[in-house]
Amino acid sequence: FVDDTLGREQLAWLEGVLKRAQQSGAKVLITGHIPPGMFGGCWGRASRQYEELLNKYVEVLAGQLFGHQHSGSFRILRKDSEYFGSPVAVAHATPGFSTYKVRPQPCLKY
């Protein structure tokens, strides 16, 4: 995020959702457009804050699905947001279909 205000507001909202899920014993599936992490693009400091938030509520996390990437990949989120920390969650970044006549489609094998 260029302006950290939006990131803080979204992360505060997400923390409320995760906290309510924890209190009720529910599981949460997080979906989004741009995946977190070093190569996420526009997350900036919010990526580390997001990872720290997931560390706090990891027991309610059922999974994470993101798009944006033009090939399938995944991100391993680690304890305490450290590069070599213990893995706590995986964020799947799935490729999408294009409405254009592009061959090959990034998510299809012909």
C-alpha cells in the first residue's frame, strides 16, 4: 500500500473477523487478489503485519486463496514473519483464465 491507512483499516477489520471466528470455534478461508509476501507487489509493510496477524490466529485459518499471478504458485508464511521461521500457513496463488485468445492459457496445459 502506498498509503498505510487503508492497509491498517483492512487489517483491523480482518483481525475482528479472525477474533470472532476464534471465539465461536469457526474456521476462516481468506481470499484476495494479490498474494502477500516479498513478491506480492503492493502490500509493502502490510504484508508483514498480515503475516503477524495470521500467526496470532493460525488455529482458525482453513486456507488462503489469491489470484493476480499468471502462473500457479504458493507462499509459505512463517512464524514471526521471519524468512527462516517455522512455517505456519500456505497462501495459494492461482492463475486465471483470460478472455483474450492467448495460447497457452496460464492455467491450462494443452
